[in-house]
Amino acid sequence: MTNAIGTTLWQVKTLADRTTGAMPDSPWLAIGYILLGVVAVGALVAGLGLVLIYAERKIAAHFQCRLGPMRVGWHGIFQTVADTLKLLLKEDVIPERADKLLHLMAPFLSLLATVMVLVVIPYSPVLQIADVNIGVLYVSAVGGFGILGILVAGWSSNNKWSMLGAMRAGAQIISYEISVTIALLTVVLFAGTLQLSQIVLSQAEGWWIWRAHGIGLVAFLIFLIASVAEINRTPFDIAEGESELTGGFHTEYSGMRFAFFFLSEFVNMFVAAAVTATLFLGGWMPFHIGSFQAFNSIMDLIPPAIWFAGKTGFLIFVIMWFRWTFPRMRVDQLMKLEWKILLPIGLVNLAAASIAVLFNLYFFPRH
Amino acid sequence: MTGEEIVLAVSRIEERAKPREKCAMPAVTVPVESLAVFMRAIHDDPALSFDMLCTHTAVDWLGENRFELLYVLCSLKHGHYLTVSTSVPRDKPEVSSVSSIWRIAEWQEREVYDLMGVLYSGHPDLRRMFLEDDWNGFPLRKDYKDDFMLELPE
Amino acid sequence: MTIRPITLADRIAAGQKVESLLSTQEYFVNMGPQHPSTHGVLRLLVRLDGETVREVIPVVGYVHRGIEKMGEYLTYRKFIHLSDRLDYLSAITNNWVVAMAVEKAAGIEINDRIQTIRTLCAELQRIQSHQLWWGVFGMDLGAFTAFLYGFRDREVVTDIFEETTGARLTMNYIQPGGVMFDIHPDFVKNVKKFLAYFKPKLEEYETLVSGNVIVQARLRGVGILSPGAAVSIGTTGPVLRASGVAHDLRKSEAYGVYGKVQFDIPVGVKGDCWDRYWVRIEEMRQSIRIIEQLIDSIPEGKHMTIKPTAKIKLPEGLYYNQMETARGILGALIVSDGGEKPYRIHLRSPNFNNLWSVTAMAPGLRIADLVAILSSIDVVVPDIDR
């Protein structure tokens, strides 16, 4: 089935749709779908942890002219499994004068925020768990919940270094959220909708990164940089700045709960890459150019899920590349980058986007 | 300035300065009471201009019952060196601090206090450097003994 | 008037600010003794006001082994083995300081081959030490990859040393009267291979780290040490030269064969972290230049002018010898009573002076700057504690 410009017309059907569809006839099927959703998210988190941690170690190794994990399994692919087993068996140490309840709660708060965003990301036309009509707003609001985990961890550890790390992280994340939101809004203006699946569908004739001309590119760069700052990755990892604060906010964590922080950082990275891909690189939409029907049909032969995985994978690689190349920025330089550089550019970009949308200043016509 | 000229210039500043014998480089001995004034003078004097204190240490002459304090000075401007030596009695090892002249003296003197037990008057922060605050004794002295020491078999 | 020594607690209390109605509360944070970026077992008590450093109190002594006391029981040849363990990244130069002090005092003559070998080894050691410094510097700033690149290149020099001296870190190579073994037959070939390998790498690192805008922002204008303060604190080596004072013993005293080779002394302008970084990178280039001039023309001769079992007795008196190591001026002060063992041996340690310059540079800056400053000073703590 093709649409007006010759590309496949995809029908988006999320798990939530199926559940509501099944509800009046067979409530058990609906419950089954809900359980399937829960299991899918759990499996995705676990799978992501496994794959991404191994990928990070191998990529880091190759950037540093060494091999990385090689012994556990063929070229070390079971290394993460071995590490997880090790962390499970470690003693869970809680400092004596730490705030016990908060100390236990903090890693879960961190993980909660990321998992809740995983639920709304469109992985493919049929692989999406829920498609809220305020998609972008939901991502922004819930994603910002992660800062709570870091602050609580730093506070409850009863350790000056942790406090310092947590305070820095708090200031950093709150500041960079503004840039993220402004870049996000640019895409919303062009796409005309907040719903994530509709934003993907609106990129059927070309991804926003070029279809919104320079504005899209600038917004993409701002969004990428601000997202890397949001997830506390180098060059913005002052919160856990290893060589300065020993461990930062997770100094006093050991065993499985440390693993949760670690896991939430990697799943966060996936989420940041996935949201960037969805908004700017078309999500699961293949690479289409305007109305070149023949080209577009060829591109459609590759399944959308592969497109999504490829784009997200590429962005994850770029984020890892940043980590192993750049040194860390100092906290005041970080703040200056946000407030004096990214924010003004973002605001001007948003204004330009409004003008472009209002007066239809497009090269590619809108359907 | 050559070695002899330095010693000559120095003895003009302080009459009681005598050349220290058996030393391969220019060295003078001054009495301990005039040390602070002497050091200030040779630091400020434009022809001598000893602006860097290379090192400061002490030698425990157990047989003569004295500590010999050594200050090796260097002039970056002129490129010459001088060693200043002074002696304090072992049972009352007090000398005035030169930390107001060279900042590093503050910590060099702390080290000598820690290991030899020489006390410096006018020192802003006289405490032990390497050993714990409550250590008993001064290890670099020749008659130091404690429970952990191993004696060489004769 | 009795002179009363104080304790660490008194010192901490002495620095406390007077509380006023609008003051913020300052707090003490302990960096070390176990910390990823205090280059050794060093404890820094940092008094912070938010993120701003108000005072830094270094506490040393965790690696105090009593080397000077041990020296009074060892002959001069045996003491060489202890001198390695001071600033272990400049082990060969440390050996040379003590060996030269003994030779000057006892009147031992050495030939040109020995001088050339010693100079070559000292310059290779300087490059090796700066390679490690560069790697650790990158790691402290957050660019962890630099650490692995630095060590990868350092391995080449370490292998050259291992071939000739038998050891990778504490070489015990330079003895009074010569060097312990003659250079390995492959020494010249391997050094040339290393130079050909390393020169393009140095340019690569310039692009990767020095040219990086984040590195520049972290280092420029941070931790300025004025020349007056630098001389008064007695800093030497790259720290002093970065502050604008052109003092290098290789030029002024021209020991070894330094008088016969052409090389420049890099001197900084402002005395900030960037200058200290740049001075060391330039020093690596100059060391390469020196090695290139010497490697092809090592004179023939014996590698030891006295018998290895000859007894070395220094005449009675006071002797002092200084030399430029990778970190600054190391000095050996020997008081001899005419015997085989020194009556008192004192080592003037470059890192001792260089570390205390942190207390002059850090107040008013942030913690991240403190880490950058400590890294740019390049401290090796066992040298401080001896």
C-alpha cells in the first residue's frame, strides 16, 4: 500500500491500542497484552544493558589501541554476564550514618525515569508500547525525573564528595533541560504535533534534520549536545568526575544497586539517542527524498525496525566517541556553555522556526 | 662572583663569619644569634642577591654535642652558590626562622624539626612533617632508639 | 621564650574564618591519601567554600621510609640503589646525582663514553617521565584515552632500558665510576627506531590534546605562579621555567656532555597550567634533539673506570651536587667523616618545593582547577617523603 508520493503507507498500531481494542471482548487478552508490555520493557532494559556495556568496552578499547574483553566467550561477548554475576554476589554496603531509606531508593528512582520513557518510543510501526498524544511533553517531563535519583543518592550517602557530585549534577541537568526543550519545540513546530508516532510519520518525505533546512541541523546539534549533558556523559560528567570526586554521587554504592546506576546511565544513553533519532532522523522512517518514487521504494525494502536500530546505534556510537576523546569541562564552563551559548542560539533558532512555519518558507512542500 | 669574592663580601656584612673548612664549595659559618639578620642581608644585597634557598638541613655532631644547620643558597640572578652553616647546642637547639625571607624555609624547617628536633622561633606553623603529631623522639639524631629499630649485628 | 610546636588540629583551627552574619559555611574536604589523582600517597586538606578553594594544606609523610637515615648505614655504592626509589620516574637521573657527587668528592675520573651514555640515558628517562606525565594529565582532565597512548609509547623506552639495565623502573644503572653494564648491542638501533616512531606521535598528540578547545579552556589562566613566588618557594624544573625564569642546570652547569650539544630551554610566559604543559611538551622535543645529536657518535672506551669491588672512601668534608631531573633540581648533600659510609646524606628533592607551590596557586580557584594544577606540577610523592 503506497501513499501519494509512492512510499509505503504504514499503519501505526501500538500495544496500548491493541489492549484497548481487546478490552471490551476479551479482558484476559488485554491483561495479556499489558503483561507482554511489562516483560518487553524488562527484556529491553536487560538486553540493552548487556549489549551497550559490552559495546562501550569494545569501542573504548579500540579507540585506545587495545583489544578490550577477549576471554569470556568469543571475543568477550559474555563479559557483561560475568560482571553482572559478580555484582549480584557482592556485599551491599550502606554507610552507617547514611539515610537508609533514601539510600536504598535512589538507584530505583534513576532507573524508573528511564524506563518510563522507553515505553513511548516508536521502535517501528508495530513495535510501540504506548503512544500518548502528548508524547514529546511526556518525554521531557518524565525524563527530567532522573535528576531526583542522583540528588537523593548524593544526599543520603552522608559523604561530602557525594553531595558535591549530586549538587553539580542537579545544576547541570536542570540547566540543560531548557536547551533540550527548546530544540524539541523546533521539531514540534515543523511537525505540527506532539505525538511521537505522528512526528515520525511526518518525516515520510525526508527527515527533519535537513527538511527543516539549517534550523533542523542547528536544533539537532543543540539537542544532541544538551542530551549528552543530561545523561552525565563526558565531556559533561562532572557529577561522577572520576579523577576529581572519586565516584561522585555513586561513591557509596556497591553491588547490585551500583549496577542499577550504571545500567540507568546506559539505558539513558539509549533513550537520548532514540529520542534524537525519532525527532530528527526520522525514527523508523526510511531514508526518503521528496518524491523520488523509485528510490523511496527501494529504501522501503529494509524493515523499519532495522532503520531505527541503525540510527540509534550510530548516535550511541557518536556519544561513546565523545567520551573517549574529550576531556571533562569544568562546572562553570559547563554552565557558561549552556546559558551563554546554547540557550541564545536555541532561542534564535526557535524564532526562526516559527517564522519558517508561519510563512511556509519551505523548499519541500508540505502535504 | 667567585668563591673567594663571595666569602669576602659576606664577611664584610658579618664580621664573625668564618669560612667553613673542608668544604668543596664556598661556605661560611656564622654564629647563631646573628643568623636572621645575616640571612636577610645577603638576600637583599644586590651584589650577592641569594634569592633561592636550595635546601636546608641539619647534621648531628654527637661527639661535639652540637647540631650544625646548613643552608645552601643560590642566586639565580648571578649564578653563584653559598653554603651557610651555623651551630646550636644539642640540649637547647633553638634558632630563628628564616621563613619570612624564603617561603620554602617554612617547610624545610618543619622537616628539620620533625627529624632532628631543632626548634625555630618565629615560625608560623611549627609541626611535624613526615611523622605523626604524637611521635616520640627525633629519628635522624644519632642517639635515637625506638622499639622497632633493628640493630646491625657487629 | 619557649617555642611551642603545634599539631594538625591546631593548624586547621588557625585557618578557620571568623563567622559573620552573612558568611557561608566553609567545610573541609579530604583529597586522599587514596584518590585517583593525587599522584601517589598524598593527602590534601582542602577548605572549600562551595566549589571555591580557600586553603590547601598538604599532609605528607605517608611514604616516609627514612632513606636518609638508611644512607648512614650503607656504602655509597649501595646507596645508589636507594636513590632510585626517590622519584622513581627519574630513576637513572637520581643515580647520576649521587654518583657524580661521590665522583667529584673522591676524585674519580670518568671517560667520555661513560658521560655520553649517562647523558643519553638521562634524556631518554626525561622523555619517558614526560610521557607518563602527559598520560596522567589527560586522565586527570577526563580524557582517559591519553593515558593509554602515553603508556603505549612509554613501553618502547622501557623496553630499551630493560635490555640495557635489566630493570624497567628502578634501574640502579649509574654507579660511581661509570655505568653498571655496557650498553646492549641493539641500544643504538632501538633508540633510533624509537625516535622515528615517537616524533610523529608527538605531533599527533598536539592535535589531539593540546589543540582541544576544552583542554585550552581548562588550562589557560589557571593556577598562575608568579616568578617571585616561584623562586621564593624554590620551585625548579618545568614549574620554574613556565613562570618565566630561565634556569636550567643543563645549560648553566653543563655536566655530562650537555656542553657539547645544541638544545634550547623552553621558557613560559605567564606561569599558568598551560605554560607548564607546553614547557614539558617542548622539553620532550628538545630531548629528542639531544639524543639525535649523540646517538651516532658514542665514543669507545670502558664502561667502568674503577673496579666494581673497589672501596670508595670520601675525604672528610661537606659536598653538594645538583642535577636537573625531569621534575626539577635534585641535589645530594653528603657530609663525610672520611669513611666508606656517609656521616649524613641529605637529598634536596624537587617535588618537595614544587608541591608547596600548590598552596600559593590554588586559593580562589575551584576543585577541578586544583586537580589540573596538581597534575601540571607533576608531583611524585615518594620524592617528597624520602
